[in-house]
Amino acid sequence: MRASVSRVLGALAGLLLGAAAAQGTPPPAIPPEAHRSGFDQMAPETRAMQADDSANPGMLWVRDGADLFARAPSPGSPPCAGCHAESAMRGVAARYPAFDEATGRPVDLEGRIDLCRTRHQGATALLREGHDLLALTAYLANLSRGLPLSPPDDPRLAPARAEGRRLFATPMGQLRFSCAACHDRQWGRRLGAATIPQGHPTGYPLYRLEWQDLGSLERRLRNCLTGMRAEPFTPGSAEAVALALYLAERAAPLPVESPGVRP
């Protein structure tokens, strides 16, 4: 009964916020000096879990990713480490999504890993949200931990960046709720038992206690869209990458935290 009441109250809060956002002007962007990571809003126990590599569950995926990076995906193919020294990979994750010249479109870090596998290793693409792709992404992101998010200032990314900004500000789904209405206008307030964060992608892939699992930014976006009763983006789609690109630009220069831990 208590869980049912909580769900009703949560849905009511979402409807009220969505109605207010739909009727008003788009909320102003958060100024860079006011940027806050979701880490800052967590309970001390959860912050301590993220800060301690021996207690952070996401480090299990990082270690698996290091093994995968050093191991050939199939006999006769080169390992990732055969072309990329670990030291040279520091900072790479902070610069994604980026433009891929061969396909003529932006790709996220997961997309880049799969392109490298199919182009240079003779391997098949990995399953989105599968263990191996999450592990490789977490390993590369962890190599950039502490460095500022810095998506490329590449004019070829301008259309995708603009599309991501539009998606962030557009009311979607049956609730007519936008990302901006929640994470720009309402951040720091409570929605049920949770504090609304600014929604910066600093910790991804991250371990959510709710999931009891590591997950990508794309998984979190899918959760949000489902909660708004909107159609989730297809994994790896142009819309998903565009929104990820805008979120990275919006968060810059906050530092990479991966693997983050969140409630």
C-alpha cells in the first residue's frame, strides 16, 4: 500500500512539473559556476562508496575492461593495447561524443569502441548494455577520471549539438515533460524521496544501487523517457548521441568521475 501511494505521489509530482514546464518559457541554462555533480547531492555513505576504489562496485567492470583491452578478441586479431598505449588513452573518454569521418556522423564512446572492433580487429560489434562493452567503456572512462569533460569544438558536430539542445528542452511523452524542466528548473528540490540532480553525465558508466548493476548514460536516458511516458531512443541512435553530446557540452568542465555510484 505504501509503495502504491509513493508511485501515485511521484506521478502526480511529475504531472504538475510537466504542466508548469509546458505552459511557461524554457528554463534558463544553469551557469557554469553553478554546475554541481550529482555526487554532491548524495548521502555521505554513497559518496564514500564512490571515492573508495575497494568499495566502488563499478571497479569490477573497470578491471574486466582492462583485461579485455589487453586481450585479442579472436585468434590472429590485434588487441586494443596493440595499437593504443594505456597512457595515450588518458583523456580520450572526456572528448566523446566525437565526429567519425568514415561514417560522417557523431559517435559516442561505445560507438567508437565498436567501430574499432569491426574496422581493425575483425570482430563483431558488442551488445549495447552488455557486460563487455560496459567494461571497456568503464575502463577507458576511468583512465580519464579527474579530467574535465571537453567535447570537441568541431563545426561538424554543430547540427548534432543543436539537436541535442532541442531534445533537452522539448516536452516529450504523455506527460509533456522536458529534461530541462526537471534538471535546469527543479534541480536541488525533492521528487518523492529523491533529490533532483542537474543531470550531468560525469560518472558514466556508473553503478546505480537501484539497478544493482553498472549502466550507461543511454540506459539512464531510457529510464527517464520511460518515466515521461515517451518513446525511448533506439540504442546508439542519432538522437541518443546528439543528446549525449549536448549533455557533455552542458556539463563541461566538470571532471569525469567514472565509475560513479548513484542511489
